[in-house]
Amino acid sequence: MKNKKLLAIFAGVTLMLPLAACGNKAVATTSGGKITESEYYSSMKQTSQGKQVLQQMILDKVLQKQYGKQVTSKQVDKEYNSYKKLYGSSFTSMLAQEGLTASTFKQQIKSNLLLKAAVRNYSHITNKQINKQWKKYQPKVTTAEILVGSKSEAEDIINQLNNASGNKFKTFKKLAKEKSTDSSNKNNGGRVPAFDNTDTQLDSAYKKAAFKLKTGEYTTEPVKTDNGYQVIYMINHPAKGLKSDHIADLKDQIVEENMNNTTFLHNVVAKVLKKGNVSIKDKDLKNVLADYLSNSTTATGTGSAGSTTQNSNSSK
């Protein structure tokens, strides 16, 4: 969907080009002289972007040391391939739009999985939290959408679905390709990445309408979202079942919510960095991690709040 960019799967973990090594080798030459690695480094380290790169490189190093055994290349490839399948023929162009290659995208997936492993480690989940999570639990659903600019257009699509005989989803996919203004998924039948109640990227109106649908149903009224008007088809809505059947899912959801809790994430990063015995050798960059390594950082606890790596990358 338009409001769910490819990079929205990450909790603010964004890798940029690494800072150049300090040396006299030319980075570029001009008629006015050359630019050396040393000059480039000296200039880059003064910028907020350069400091963000260093923060991310340090975090990746310590996360790999502490949680690398919990993240395999198979996990990275599985997540990568799921997005490749989802976006189909538009996958390469989606990567290009975000300034990514297959390699850098996989590195971002790995960074995110490492951070998630750290968040899971510091998420001390209680039975009270599990019971609370169960009350709002929705199993991961798979939907498709058709996005149009006006209510009348959406109503016309709904009428065509109502009057269609045979396989309604086949008709829906045909209409998505013909009518939808969402170029990210129209050629894929309007399919949206699977989501549950912890999703923070989709419009709340979309989620609310989707969760009311059973498998094989579609919205009979246009759904107004920030993107326009949408018609939603429920491809698969699993039964909620019993709480005892979903303890692992509920714990995963709590971890996911902690990933989206800025204070919790900030505190996890601070603990990871402190455990990593980070020492900044360049005096000009000595305070680059001050926000995380200061004594004022509060203890990590589920539901706590503050800033995070997401904030440090907000200027991207």
C-alpha cells in the first residue's frame, strides 16, 4: 500500500554508506586537485549523517557479537524472499526507489533481526501482560485492496463485485489491476503484506474494517483512509482460537510492540552498547553515543518510553 513503504518493516535501523577509512588515497580527482580519504572522513564526521552512520555501524557490531548466533542467513533469506514474492515484478524498482540493492536490503533485514533478538531478550513477559495482549489479539490476516480517489469509484467497484458470478477474488484481482491507483500492488491483485493487531504502518480505518471480515468477504462500503477510498478483500482470516494455543504468538506480539515503543527500544540499545564496551577513539566523535551511554538512561521495562535509533535516523 502507498503508506507502507518497503523500509517500514524496520524499527529505525538504516544503514548508510560507511565512513571512508582515514588515508591519503584519492576519493575523487578534479582539475583543482584531489579529495583524499582523510579529507572526506574529516568532513563527513562533522555532519549529522556521518554521525548516524557511525552509530549504526557500532550498533551492528555489538549486536552481532551479542546476538549473532540467533540470526541465521536462512532467516534473512526467508524474509527477503517473502518481500520479493510480495512485490513481484516491481520488487527491483521498489528497492531502487529506496536507494537499496539486494545486498544492502539483506543487511538491513539482518540488522533488524539482530535488534529484535535484543528486544526479545529484554522483554521480561509476565502472565498479566499475556492476558492483556489476548484481549486485543488478532491473528495475522492476509488482505488485498483496491485504492481509488473517490467514494463513487469505490461504490462502483463494490457493485461490480456484488454482481460478479463465480470466483469473487478472481474478479477482485482483475478490478485491482484495472482500477487501483496503488502502483505498489495493483499488478499483484492488490495484495497487502500480512498484518495483525500490532501493525503500526497501516491506516487504522483499514485495519478496523479488515478485522471485521471473514475469509472470502469484502467490504460492502468504501473505507475512507488517508490514501483515499479502499475496497478490502479478506484472503485469509484465521480463527482466533484459544489463548493457550497462541502463547508464542502473544509473546511475539509483545516483543513487536516493544520494538515500536521508542523508550523501550532506546533503553535496549543503551544496554546493548554498554555491554559492548564501546570506546570512541576520535575526540571529535566522543559524544556520538552520549544519548545512549549517559548515566541518565532509565532501566528497561515493558511499556517504558523515550527516544531511540529511530530518532537518530529521522533526518534520512
